[in-house]
Amino acid sequence: MSVFLQSISGVIIILVLIIVGYVLAARGWFPGSTDKLIAELVTQIGLPCYMIDTITSRFTAHQLIGIIPDLVFPIISMLILMVVALLFARIFKVSGSHRGLFSSMFFNSNTVFVGLPINQALFGSKSIPFVLIYYMANTTIFWTIGTYFIQRDGMQDAKFNLKTTVRKVFSPPLLGFIVGVLLVLLKIKLPLFVIKDLSYLGNLTTPLSMIFIGICVYNAGLKQLSLKKDNLLILLGRFVLAPLLMTLLVASTNFPTLMKQVFILQSAMPVMTNAPVVARLYNADADYASVMVTETTFLALIVVPILMALTQNI
């Protein structure tokens, strides 16, 4: 019961921040492209600084080398889910206008904007290395396979552009992660004032991420939320099949319990907030993506405490 109450408390912390973003958006605090500015502050400033600060202050070279092989589990999980998504799209006759988008949202999760704050709220900073492992796998697969699927829905022929893909994969957060790893492996110590600045900027990540989600929820509009067939299949994939599959993959391993819990929670996070942006870029069904970001974000706040209670003795 104490674990369940702890998870409820962690989710409430996140929910309050989302509500703040929603209310401020409803009051007109974020005109024009302000939401884009907040997203860029998080992804290009806050997260890279957070990655460098966290890795250099909490890891040794031995610890970092030891966690790299664990990348295989999230990768295997997402590739299996990709196959399931393609089968579901065909069996259940998912709308052709967003079949690729459906598949991408089915096997990719929001490991940073929602996953990082939730894991921090529930487990504290000790969960960060496992969060980062899942993040590395997730962001790589989204900007390669996931983006290709979304592009197929657009009016233009889907083409794999290596230069664009590499640029997207090596995004500022991942580059921040790489810089942090190199600093630790090379045993380079940053000046104290740099460490403090990185810490201050990194601390922007959680509150701004949640406010951004609140803005997205408001912009999507609560009236558009529905439980149509295609929506329900995404919910099934995100909140049932993904955590179930990850549980089967890690349950019999000798991983630390915390690592198993983080991997399971990360697999069950909402649809990536990048999905609507990419969909709009390639003339795919961006409205469908926005609705699914909203629905899965809301439901994640219910699913997380349940998963915490179910996985406490894994």
C-alpha cells in the first residue's frame, strides 16, 4: 500500500504541473508559437545541461560501461511491438490516412517529457541511469523507423534521408548525454561555476516539460478526445502490451529491481510529443497524433500507480 500511495503522490506532482500549463494556456499566456519556444528550451537547453550535470555528478567510468549492454532490452521490446503494430494495422483495418503514424505511436514512448519527471518523482535521482538507457534506444528508433512510418502517411513518397536522420538522432539531449559520458570516461572535471550553471539550467527540464504537456492538452482540445477503434488500439499497445512485454523480458534477469521497474514504466509512457510535429512536417494526420498524445498522457497518470503496485516485487 505504501508503494501505491508513493506512486499516487508522484503522479499528483506531475499532474499539478500539467494543470498549471493547461490553465495558463486557457488564460492566453502562451500566444503564437510560445509552446514551441518552451519545447526548444527543454530539448535544446534544459535537457542537454541536465544530461551533462547528472552523468558527471552521479556516475563513474565503470558504472557507465556496465550499463551500455542493457540497451538491448528496450530495443528488442520496441522491435517486437513494431511487428505487432503492423499486424494490428492490417488485422483491424486501421485507417490508411494514419496507418504509419499508428504504428510509430504504438511502439515509441515519451521517455523524456513524461518518463523522466515521473521516474524522478517516484524513485529519485538513482533511477536516472536506467531512464537514460531507455531514452537512448527510444530516441534512435523513433527518428529512424518511427519517422519513416510517419512519412509514409504523407502525400510524398517516403524516403530514408541518412543526413536528416543522423541529425535528428543526434539531437541536443543525446549529444548532452554523449558529452557527459566522454567527460566521465576521460576523467575531465568541469569548473565549479560551469557545474552550477548546468545544474540550474537542467532543473528547468521537469517543470517546463509538464507545462508544455499542459499546453498541448489545451491546444488539442478536450472535446476531440474519443475512444474510437484506432485510439483504443494505441491505448492497448502503450499501456498493456508494452509493459507486459517488457516485464516478460526482464522478469527472469538478475537486474536490480529498480532497473526493471524503470524499464517497465518507460515502456508504458504516453505517445511521444514529437509525433504531431513530425506528422505535420510530412503532411500526415497531425490531429490524430495530437489527440493520442493527450489521451495517453491523461491515462498514464492512472496507469503508473497501477504498474508501480504490480511491479514492486518483480
